[in-house]
Amino acid sequence: MDNTIRFQPAQRDDLYRIAAFLDDCWRRTYRTIVSDDYLNTMSVESRHEALCKRYDENLARFLMMLDGDLLIGVTVFGTSFTKGYEDDGEISAIYLHQDYIGKGIGHRLFAKTEQALTAMGYTYFVLDVLTANTRARQFYLNHGYKVVDERTFPLGDIEYPMTILRKETPLTIRQETPADYAAVYALTKAAFAEMEHADGDEQDMVERLRKREGFLPALSLVAELDGEIVGHSIFTELKIGDHAGVILGPVSVLPIHMRQGIGSALIERGHTVAKSLGFPLSVLVGHADYYPRFGYEPIAPHGITFPVDAPAECMMVKFLDESGKSARGMAQFPAEHFPT
């Protein structure tokens, strides 16, 4: 089962499927908690309309968990609308297919969602749950959330007790400063020391990229965990024909902290920053089994070429904006990407 499970950010065309999934899950979860009168007012169509509004206004993101083509889990998250916690990142929904409950799947989906919120720049996460839903409440407590408030929430004509829970993430993603350079050099060297296909130049490449004309400090990011720098990523501007874009790499995480979502958080934040700066695409040369989860795909079908000798499936592009899809030609890699 694990080999067939994948995570996929939802697009607008996925929202009706998600609405139907959430409607079914909500009815199963709350049929003994919420009045039948309220449940009978719910519809997939009205939920779909509400999800589309949040999507179109960039008020929420949606993460799908699939087993093959079967939708087995959904989270809805983004900027908080909980009064008093408007600066937090909010997880407003997490639901699983009934056949996958109790198998550890929910923990994986929840962790991915928290990683996404961290990548969006949130330090605190908040969520709410109807107090009578004791199973969900305990799930959140088990993940480090603490009860911060007890309120009521109207559903139809009835006010239901609602619990607000909150958590501070120990991981911070921020822009690198000159004071970080020595730590970044050391962690990059350590990260690539035992890595297959590494050439040992990665830590020096980072230093060269910082010194190049046009270096963008906003795209050199560090991950800080309890005051220690544990990860780093850098995106550098390049040209593909008449189009400006960025190239990702290196991405480094201290070996002791690998496989904890730190690299993912750095990459996702970098994409967000690059898009905000007006770059419509990002390219890289990297592992074909890793980077597609971030939306990267082979360059060949898009008429883009690279000035390097690498397997076709390892040369990838991610479009941050639709305008990037018209880029054609040779990507002009920064000279600093190559050993001197």
C-alpha cells in the first residue's frame, strides 16, 4: 500500500471531487454529534461552491492523498480565520477514507500539511474541533497541540461546544544572512559528503552563487530548528530564451535531520518567494523520484534544453505561472554552478 500512496496539491478541477469526499466524511463523523436537521441541509453542491470561493480568493489550499487513483484523504489549510489567531496558519479540515482510518495514514497526511504551513511561513498552527468529537481532539493533542480556548459554534439553530487548539512549530524558514554563511558552508558539506552523485563542490558552489552579479538574497533560505541552522536552499536567476526563471540548488539538510520534511519546507517556501518576485518557472537537475512531488516534470516535452549531460528524467522544470509554459530553448545556467 505504501508504494502506491502519493500526495497531490489540488487544482480547481479537483474541488468537486473533494467536496463530495468531505461531505461523506462529515456526515459519517458527525451523524451522532450534530442534529439530523442540520445534516439534511448539507449538499455537495453548496460545499463545492464554498471551496471554489476559497480557492479563487487564495484563502485556502487543498492537499489530496491518493492510493493509486482512489482519494483517501484531504486537508484544507491556509490563513487562519479563527478570531484572535488571524496570524496563524490554520488546518480547517482533515478527513480520511473510512477504510484507511487507524492505519497511520492520518499521521502522514497531517505531517505533510504542517510542512506546507511551515513552508508558507507560519510559526503557529491553529485548528478547531467540535468538543464532542473526542477522537479528533485526542489526535491533535497527540500531535503536540494544546487547548487554548473553548467556544461555541452555530450549526443551524444549535450552538455546539468547540475546542480551539494551537501548536508552535520548532522549525523556522527565513532568509539567510551573512552571519549564517559559516554554518551553511558546514551543513552543505556534511549533507553531500555521503550522497551519491555529489562532487564535493556543493558548499563552494553556494559561496560562488552568493557572489555573482544579480544574486537575490530573498531566494537563499535557511531552516532553523531550536536556534540551530539545519537546512539551506538557494534559487538563482537564469534565462531560457526571453524568459527569466530560477534554478534550484543546492538544497542541503544536516544528515541527522534528513527525512523530517525540512528540505520540502525549504523548497516550497522558495517556490512561493520566487513566484512573488515574478519568476514564472523553476528548473533543476535532480532525482527523478523525489522532485516530481513538488510539481517538477521532465523538460523535453516543453522544448527546453540544459547545457549539462544528465539523464533526461533528471532534467526538470516546474511552472510557477502559466506564462512560463511558453519558454523554449537552452537554459543559460549560471557559470557559478560549475566547478572552477
